[in-house]
Amino acid sequence: MKPLVALLCGIIFGFGLAISGMTDTAKVLRFLDPFGHWVPDLAFTMSGAVFVTIISFRFILRRQSPVLVEAANRTGRVTAIFATNVPATEAATLIKR
């Protein structure tokens, strides 16, 4: 089931890139050049993606476990590492455990 969902997500993502024009290299370069011939189309695409992400994460973070995983370990250990002042070398050893 996971590979099928991953394939479907990839197809939707690729279709969205194609529709928005982000596969056109010249258009992306014009978007990244605000002092030249700037094309603001991709800004609307990115803001739409951010909006969808913000809305969906409100629901995703409320779930007790991921949809496609039978049992999830949500101890928050990794997020606790980034929330405190732990040195990077110590954080790396904690993540490897």
C-alpha cells in the first residue's frame, strides 16, 4: 500500500509542477530574477502550496499515529533535541540510538 500511495503522491506532485510551469527552466529563472524581467506566477504557486501545507498540518499533527503505520513511536525525542541547547555532536549520537 505504501508504494502505491508514494507513486500517487509523486504523480500528483509532478502534475502540479507541470501545470504551474515550474518545469520550464526559463520561467523559473525569470522568477528568480526580480530586477530583470520578473514573472510573479510562481509566487502564487508557492503561496498556494504554503497555504495547503498550513491547513493540512493542523489535521496531521492532531493524529495519534500516521495513516499508513500500524504503530508509531511519538516520543518527541528528536524534536526535544532541537528545542534545547544540545551540542551538535551530542545530538548526532542521540539520533543514532
